[in-house]
Amino acid sequence: MSTLSPNLSVYTDGASRSNPGHAACAYLVALEGKGPFKTHHQYLGDKVTSNQAEYRGMELALAYLVELICVIAHWNLWRCHHSFRLQACG
């Protein structure tokens, strides 16, 4: 099996001040050998647990990554949207 190159690394985090409390999450997507090319951070509110913030950071990162996925099938280019349904590109 071959691997796709270059590799992407995804870092996520989330935290709350007190638990629950004011919370935020973030993610960073980096290309191997090139550094970060996408970062995102988001305030989540004042009654959010640390676990909820961690999960939300991962959820946002995965939603972004799904938007990057393109599949070539039967000579048509398809893009997978975060709803996980395939739709034709352009």
C-alpha cells in the first residue's frame, strides 16, 4: 500500500476556565515540512465543560478536513461536504 505525500498533521485543543465555565477551542492543520496552513479558534460560551471544548475543537477540525477531500470516480470530480454526502464539483 502506498501512502499519500505530503502528510497532514492536525492539532486540536479546548479548555474551560472552571468546569463548566468560559471555554474556547482551536485547531491547527500543518503540512509536513511546511508548517501550519490553517488555524482556527472559537469562543464557545460561559457554561461549557473542558470535555465539550475538547470535542468541539476536534469536530471543527474534522469538518474543515472533510471540505478538503476530493475523490475522483468515473472521471468525475466529487467533493465530500461535512454532511458526508458526495456532490459534484464545478
